[in-house]
Amino acid sequence: MIVAHGSRTDIGSVRNNNEDSFFADGECQLYGVCDGVGGRAGGAEASRIAAEYIARTVATYRKQIDDFSKDIGQVARRDVALILERTISEASRQVRHHGFGDPKLTGLATTAAVLLVAGNQAFVAHVGDSRVYLLRQGVLHLLTEDHSLVNDMRRRGRAIDPSSMAAGYQESLTRALGVLDTARVDLLDLEVLPSDRFLLCSDGVHGVVNNEFMQLLAGRGTPQVACDELIGAALERGAPDNATVVVVDVLDDRAEDRAMRVRRRLEAIQSVTMFRYLPFADLIRVSGIARELTWPAGQAFFREDEVGDAMYIVLSGAAKVSKLGVELSVLAPGAHFGEMALIERAPRSATVTAETDCDVLVIDREGFYGLLSEESAAVKLLWGLVRMLNSRLRSTSEELSHIKTGGSK
């Protein structure tokens, strides 16, 4: 994949030193931003150590990453993701142990936001509140979720008034490199498309530049121009913290068919009630566990009373639903069926057969439960389940009411 990048860091208008670090390795297509935790001694040291260790260590896996990019050997997506996960987690030990024996470096800690482009995949990993965004077709999507006290409270549904919180609590992180010998790393991988632009930044940028203005500035000019514009916007707003940006462009324009397929998958997934209100990053996670298959006309997806373990989303073609040999409905593209199998191993209530050749997305229970085990997606998916069950209950109640009314005439 052909990429180009730009980068810039600035001390800001208030701080006496720059505790941000970044790396941009165009050869390995590896990029990252690390922000030394404010208010702790040695923040600049922490971010420098983490950035250098991550860049140096991932580079040692260059052959495996190249093999994955060229689709040779036995290197899988998960193997590449594990390279990032283990490296960033090990960086936590590097940072922590650097502070041993020097009282001035007590509490050494840093964030890390990392992007690796390999083949037609982008791998995103992060710890802390430095962020990774994706600008796709003019829309800016946040791919990471801040590991901060404020965001954790918000995610758990607690009302928050940041203005009433002490500044120290507003800035408190729930995860950072250097606190323990290992760190829990959030991971996401997605297919890159022509003209995708990735933006990595410290909170000195996203904390003062609102989303609408960031979306506007992020799309301007070359990657370097976008970096300069974003840093300039942070400075215009007082830049109370160090500000760092890395922008990465995907220049490959030979994959329009793949782009259409990726968009079709995401639109199909979002049409399902359970997934409709998921943020973009979580839609990507669902897409990652979905398999795209072709079902020949006349073949059953499943039969009545069979125990199922997967749901289906129709991408093209038509599927027929029948019960006791009686046709109930025909499902067109965008329809989905079998989703209750993600919740329990119960007999299917009807038979579904491909009426024509069908392209479908298949999501199985094992993959779905894997997503539920991820803290960042679990609560949102569970709320989606509640909405789906509520919709089913309302529909059943309306049908029963209609039957009752019809029977009384």
C-alpha cells in the first residue's frame, strides 16, 4: 500500500518543555504519538522511551509484516495485531524500569497511539488518551476510546460536569504505559481504502480543537499541511498543553471494487437493529468477525427446529422464510435473520432458504461473544441487544393485537 505522511509537534503556549514524542517510519509504515503524563516527573523521558522502543521493536518484525502484506507465508491478521499488542505492553515495562533508582523520575508514565499499515490493512493500538482518527469520504471517525476517568464515567452512564471536577481528576487516566510492567492495549484493525487519511494526535490537539473544526482542518492539503493547520488551530486556542499530530494518507487508487465491498459490508451491518447505533470503530469490529459467503439458490441456511449458532445479513439476492412448509416472507438485500442464535442455543423457529443465489454476511456466536469480552464494545453491544429484543417484543405484541382484533369481528 502506498502511503505518505506529515508530522509536527509544538511545546504549546503554557508548558515549559515538550513531553510529547512521535515516530513516523515510512519504510515500515509505522506511526505513533506518545504523550508523557502531565503533572508527573519525567513525562518527556517516558514518552521518548516508549516511542523509541515501539518503533525499534516493531521494525525487527519487518519480515513477518512484509509477508502478511504480500500474502505469503502463514502470517495472519491476528499475528500482526499481536506484534503491536506485545510491543506496546512491553514498552510499559521499559518506561517503568527506567524510573527505578531515580527519585526525580518516580511516576514515569505516558500514553501511546500507534498506527501500522500492512498490505490493505491498518492496525490501530492505543493506551491512554492520545487518539487515532480516520477521515474517510469527508467524515472524521474516532477509532480509539480515551482511557480516562471522565470517559469511563461517561461510558458507564454517569452524568458528568467536567467544569465541576478538579483539574487533576479531569486529566486522570485509567490506563498508561509505565504504571505496571504490562499494559492492557486496545486493538482495532480495518481495511484501508483509497484516499483514507489517518490522524494521530495528543490531547493538546483534540482537547482544544472541536470535532467539526478538526474534520475541516484534517482534510486540507497534503499530510504536512493538515498537520500545520491543526497545530496552528491549537495555538490559536491558547495551546495549554503540548500539541503533536501525525497525518498518514493512503494514496493507492487501484482498489475501487474493494472500497465498494467494504462500504456495502458496513452499511449492511448498520442496518441491523442491534448494531445500528454503534460508533464507527465498533462497526469495524463487527465487520472484522463477519464472513462473506455465497449461498446457492435452493440451499437452506438452516431448517426449522435446528439449533443455530449464527446470524445472517443479506447482501444480494433473496431468501425465503417458511414454517411448516408455508412461505411466510421473502427477504431482500439489507434484511437479516437468525440473530437470536447469538444469544442462546435454541431451536430455529423457521426454515430460511436461498431463493436465488445470495451473498450474505455470517456472524457466529463465538465471534460475537469475543466482542462482548472487549471492554470498549461490550456495553454498546449489550444496549444494542436490548433494543433488538425490545423491537421484537413490540412487533410480537402488535401482531397478537391484530390477531385478537381480527378474531373478534
